[in-house]
Amino acid sequence: MLFDLERLGLREIRSLSRLDDSKVCDPEQREALYPLVMRAAARVAVTSRCVRGIDERGLHVTNLAALRDCLIRVGHPRGICLVDGFRVRPFEFEQEAVIDGDARSAAIAAASVIAKVTRDRYMTRIADDLPGWHFHSNVGYSTPEHRAAIAEIGISDLHRRSFQSIAYQQLAIDG
């Protein structure tokens, strides 16, 4: 994520100081940060991958490929791409892997917020189409309610078959 803070007023810039790892922010904090990040960003790229592709290639490989696709769209030849923990290969821009990057870098934290809000909004939108799994409240995370739904009705087309959740282990899942 490339910032252009000239787009923001002092109050909004101060609000960006609340940026942190999206996992430690509650949903309301992430939603409040989202429009600030979008206004401050000179470029933003979001990509998603289908569950079948994740199952075929694995989550880590798929995540790195998605990260690479986004970085190609926001990177700049004279800049350095900061990445959270893992270097992206092959990649034409200079990059630096930052361990715990979403807690140490505003750019990585901002990208984390954009990704998490985008995913949560998607899960909330599809909740009406797949009501049994309560995606509107758990957004796909392994809450007790979500595990109970899996135990009762099985998994949906959105559930990864390669994911080894305790809830999944309780079921006989045909890939």
C-alpha cells in the first residue's frame, strides 16, 4: 500500500495512528479505519482466490501468489515493497520481509485492515445465501456456533476441504 497523506486532514492522519494488526482490532475499529486507509492510499489492490484453488495448491502458496499479484499492482520501481514475514518470488520490485509486519509497519497494517474488512464484508453478504453456517456473525471463523453448524449440516462449498479444523475432524468429508 502506497500512502498519499496529502489527501487527509490532520485529524484523519491522527486517526491512522490506530492502525494495528487487523486481528487485534475489533470489527468496528477495522470498519472505522477502512475509509481512512482508502483515502490515504495512493494505490490499493485486493485479490481473492477460490476455495478449490486453495485446496489444490495449499493456503501458503496461494496466499503468496495473491500477495504477489497485489504488489505488482501497487509497487513502484523506486520504492520498497514491505511484505509480512515472507518474501515474494519471483518479483521485480525491491522488497523487504518484515516479521510481524502488520504490528510493525503502518503500510502492512493498512493492507491487513483492507483485506480483513473486504473478507468480512464478503462473508456477511453471502450469509443470506448460506444461512445455516451463521456467516453474518462468525464470518467463517471457527466459533462454537460455526462448529456446531458444521457438525449438524456439514460443510458448504465455501469451506476448504484441505483445512484440518477440529470441527472438520469430527466429520467424514469427501473431497
